[in-house]
Amino acid sequence: MKDVQSAFDPRGIDLQKVGVKDVHVPLLIQQRDGGTQQVLGCVRLAVDLPRHYKGTHMSRFLEVLMRWSTEGLSSRRLRVVLEELRDKLQAERAEIQVSFKYFLPKRAPVSGSLSVLDYDCEFAGFLEGGHFDFRLGVELPVTSVCPCSREISAYGAHNQRAVIRVRCRFRPGQYLWIEDLIALVEQQGSEEVYPLLKREDEKYVTEHAFDNPKFVEDILRDVVAALRREPRVVWFEAECESYESIHNHSTFAYHVEQKGENLRPTK
């Protein structure tokens, strides 16, 4: 059959990215303990398109993705996926973004009751020439208690759920597992969030949170300090968003940093 996509295009315009997005597919994610966890992935794949091609072969994105959907994905395997994609589509650059829910067991702090908590996670890989760039993202809930409210109120203080979002890049040859990054970040709120709490647990988390009040700025600064101490991380961006319980709006704080160099947020 005639290959229309490979036909010459006379307009002379290179396209930085062409591909597929919002592809929902079951995937396996490599776990720290050596096993895998099956997740529902939402995938975006793209390559560059040189000016002399009319279009790319969109079906090949899915062919490559489906072939790797039964393998445990990690940063190393994502590079292989992109190498294969780039070769099949005769491209210079290739990229992938995979978003998914990741579940981890969590024990209540007093009773030890076991449940699982879901975390929003993201893998992102970029390949150009011999350079491969990988980014890990996590989003997780914490509890925040307002220090000002606690200080000025005769009793109680307003508290709410907050969300911490972090994306990291690592030193070549080194990696921070999803489990490690989540454990590092979720300690920075006033208190952690648990799916299952008995009465003794609820008493503990309520009192611990009120003994540990933090503004959204406090939480973010603690996240930044923790990431600065992690030697495997070379770049990160972090945001904390608080879903305010006494306002009809959220508050937030944001920071991006190359280790040793604070970067100005982009407008």
C-alpha cells in the first residue's frame, strides 16, 4: 500500500513533537522489593518530525507501548522503550510520560491497622542523541494545621488536607524509588494521612498534628530542605497546595532548584 506519511512535505517546517496522548493501558511498575505492581497507566508518547516527512506512523507508538506493557517499567526500561521508538520512527528525539496510581501499605500509628493508600505518580523520559533524562513525580496528601489559628484561638485551630507535589531528577546511574521519595516527602506535613484509623489512632494523629502546626510555606520549606539533603537528587520542583477549610480558595507555595542554584519560577 502507498505510504502517505512518508511522502515529501514541501512546507519545510520541522515539528518538535508529534505523537499520541491519553493512551490508557495496564502497565507493570518495578517495585523497590524487586516485584512489580500492576497499574492503569495514562501515557503520552512523542517524537520529533523532520520537515521532509508529511507525517509520522502513529500506529508504531502503540506497537512499541504494547510490547513493553508486560515488562516492569523503570528508568532503565524507559530508555530502551524510547530507543526503540526513535529507531522505528526515524526520529532524533523521543519522549514518554506515564501517569498512574501507585498503592502502598500503611499501618495506623497506634493500633497498627493495615490498609493501602494511593499516590499519584509520574514517570517522564526524554531521549536525544546519547543523552537520556528521567524524571520521577509524586503527589501525596498530608494534614496541615494553621499556626496562626492555633496561636490566636481560645481552643482548636483550623486544619485541612494539603497536597505535596514533587518532581525530581537524579545523578547518572542513581535512582530514588517511588517508595523512598514518598517516605521522604510525606513526613513534612503537620501529620500524615491514613486510610484506616481506629479511635486510638484518630486521637494520636489529631493531637500530633495540633502539636506540629505548619503554614503551607513551612511544609514546602521542609520539603525543600529534605530534598537538598538527599544526595541522589540533582534537580527538583516542589509545590504544596492547602485546601483551606475556612476559605473558599486554596493556598500554595512553589519552589524549583538545581542543586546549589535556586531557579526563578517560569511565568
